[in-house]
Amino acid sequence: MSAAVQDLARLQAAGAAPVEVPQSLPPELLPVEPFPLAALPEAFRPWVADVAERMQCPPDFVAVPLLVAAASLVARRVAVRPQRRTDWTERGNLWALIVGRPGFMKSPAMSQALAPMDRLEACAAEAFNAQASHHQAEALAAKLRAEENIKAARKALKNDGGADVLSLLVNDDDTEAPTRRRYVVNDLTYEKAGELLEENPDGLLLVRDELRGMLVHLAREEAAPARGFFLQAWSGGRYTFDRIGRGTVTVPDARLSIIGGIQPGPLSELVQQARRGAADDGLIERFLIAWPDSPGAWREVDRWPDTESRRRVWAVFDRLDGLTTEALHAEFDTDPEGLTRGLPFLRFDESAREAFGEWRSEFERTIRGAECEGLEGALSKFRHHVPALALALHVIDGGVGPVTEAATIRALALADYFESHARRLHGSGRRMTVRAARAIVEKAQAGALPDPFTARDVYRNQWAGLSDRAAVADALDMLAAHGWLTEATIGTGADGGRPTTAYSLTEGARRG
């Protein structure tokens, strides 16, 4: 029982006038679902549980990066068509953010999850270095041969001005320089991302330990071209760079997967800023959000990793890296001449289509009933997320041919999880308002504010979390609505026309 309620009870017992007890302020964050480990591929579950226990972190921080990484390999080979007859196609690439305060082990957990991709990247670099060394030797040998041929041609012409020396001057170096196969990229410009995608048309995985810097940069007006590229790279499709000095670079199918970490405060601020500015184009809404609750009490776990479960995960990544469209029994579109064109794809089988159709019929109503535009935009992207997740789960588990109902049901379980976390994110503007409201009450109860006080008395002090006028106004409205403050109109404002609202703690708030 709070102190205010106890005081009220004593006053009532003494026959005094009752004191209204303020209503509790709403929780800062909406509740979220725990990560559904049963929805993961069978080979991934033991390793996710093992890492989460040893690191004492939410399993979300391991499972989501692992799933995005594996899906990026699937997306390199095949797309998905959820319907029987249409050409509605979704690429399999995913974007995701793991959200947590510092010290929640986001980075170490993500590092463990992405170790199989780092291994593929390292092996590709080693192979490239060997090829590059061999090519360099071949190029040097060709250069030496060319120099000797030039000398021979000059000698032949010196002896006979009409000698045919054309064969001596033909360059015999027809070997192309090797291209490094890439899997993972980290810090790069969008133009460089385009070049790498041209060289690696099957797609790339962008990994950022802290994604805030990139998102802040992309929100700037001068970064509009880069932002446009990333928006295209989520959807896929042709993208052409035309630059003076660099010429023309065409990416046949820009396909980028992204995984990164971010702290709750900066992410909430980015969402609020996007709603107020030109950056409200759905970039953040394209990310799957994993914002779990605190993992609870910490306990030390000092044991060896489960090497067998790790080996199984790495074996899956090796298998995915070696996938072929033929082995997947993928379908192709054909042109009038009967030649294949576009991305190979898998369709849903009949049971999967039925499950997906039932979900979508209900979910379309959910989208239209969203509480705000940001949430509506995020939920609309689940038309991509669910087919992409179903495709990934199907192929990761060794499936070939049409995507099965089992994979689709598990994708829908993941969709329920990610939907709850999307709602937490897009309701997190309230988090800042609740924090500001509590701070105002604390300042008023401590005598740091005059009685009565105005909004200006609050924000002019530049206290942490109370320096923004709009945030202070929202917090004052919340406090008044919940019975913590009384409002009164006094005089006129400094402009001589507008009245000023003054606030005082209610009696119940003073006793709280």
C-alpha cells in the first residue's frame, strides 16, 4: 500500500475530507512475448540456449542474429512466392535490430551467433588471396613475355621492314583478375555497397555492432541518396549508379540483409524524429525488432561451450553456402524464347498457402487498426517478413521444393513475437513521456519548482529528460489526466495574448 493510500485511510478514519489518490502512471513499455525457441530450426535451438545461459543474456540476442545470418544465405539462392498463380515475389533477406541497455551482452551474443558467417568470410578471403597471388604471378609472366615479344618484333622489323610481327604483339594475357567473394560487410559507403553487390550479385549481410550511427546519418537530408539505396536494397531489384569519375555501376538485384544492435533510448528518439521529419519513409519500420525484457537476476555460469551443438550450427551454414537452385527444386520464369529469367523461387504448398491466407486475412485488419502510422508501417512489412521467415526455416531445416505448412506455422509464431516487439517500439514514445512525468513530480515534491509552476519553469532548467518543450507538455498533460497535477489559467502570456497554464501538485500527490 502506497503512502498516499495510507494517508487517505487515516484521514477517512478521522472523519476528514477525503484526499484523492492519483492514478498510477502507465508502464513505460508495453509487454512483449518471449522468444519462441520452438520456432527455430531444430539444429539452432541447443546452441542458442547454450550461449544464452553461459552469457546470461536473453536468447533473443543470439537467436535473431543467427536467424538473419542464415536467412541471408538462403536469400542468395532463392526467393519465395506465397500464392499459387501470381508473380508476387519476396526476397528472403531480413533486417533486424536487437535492442538492449549497455551491459545486456548484445555484442558478445551477436558475435557468437555470427561466428559461422565470419568463418565463411575468412575462408573466402583466404581463397581470394591465393587466387590473387597466382593471378599476379601470371600477369607478371605475361608482361615479361610481352616485353620479349616487343624486342623480337623490333629486331624482325630492323632486318625486314615488311615483316609480319602482328602475332608477336598480340597480348596473350586474357586472364581476368579474381573477384573476392563476400558474405559480411561492416562500415562502408552506399556507393561501395553498390560496387560490392555488383561483384556479389547474390547479396550481402551488413553487420553493425551499434547501428545508431548509421541510422542517424541516413536521417540527414544530405544522405537522401544513400537512404534511397538502402530502401531499394531491402526490397531488391535493379539499382544503377551513374557517377562522374566512377562511370556506371549496375546492380542486377540489390539484396542486402542487415543485423545490428542499438540501445532503447536512441532507437525511441529515432522513431520520434522520423515521424516529425522527411525521414518518415519506412526505413526503421523495415527492421524486425527484438527488444526483450531484462533477463532477471544474474548468476555465474562457468562451463565449457556445447561443442556438439555449435558443430551442428556450423554444418548448417556450410550446407547453406553450397546450395544450388537445382538441389532446392526451384522454379524459374521464362521469356518468350524459353530462357530462364529473374530469381529462382519456391512457392508455398497447399497447406502452407491456407495457413498463410488465414493469417493474412486477420492481419490485414490488424494493420488497419494500428494505433499510429509508424506501427501501421511496421506491421505492413510483415507481408514480407512472414514469407521470408517461412522460406528460411524451410531451407535451413533441409527442405526442398514448396515451402511446407510446418515452416509456415513456425514463421507465424515468430511473427507474433516480432509484432509484440514492434508494438513496444512504436509505443515507446510513451516511455519518454512517463519518465518525464515522474521527473516533474520528483522535482515538484523536492521543492525544485515554484508552486504553482509553468511548463517554462520546467524546461528552462535543462534538467535531463526535461529540456524539450514538447516532451514537457506531454508529461504535464499526462500528470493532469492521472490526478497528479491541478491546472489553472493565470493572466496572459508574454505576448500579451495567450493565457498561461499553471500547475500545482494535488493533495494526494503531495502525500505520495
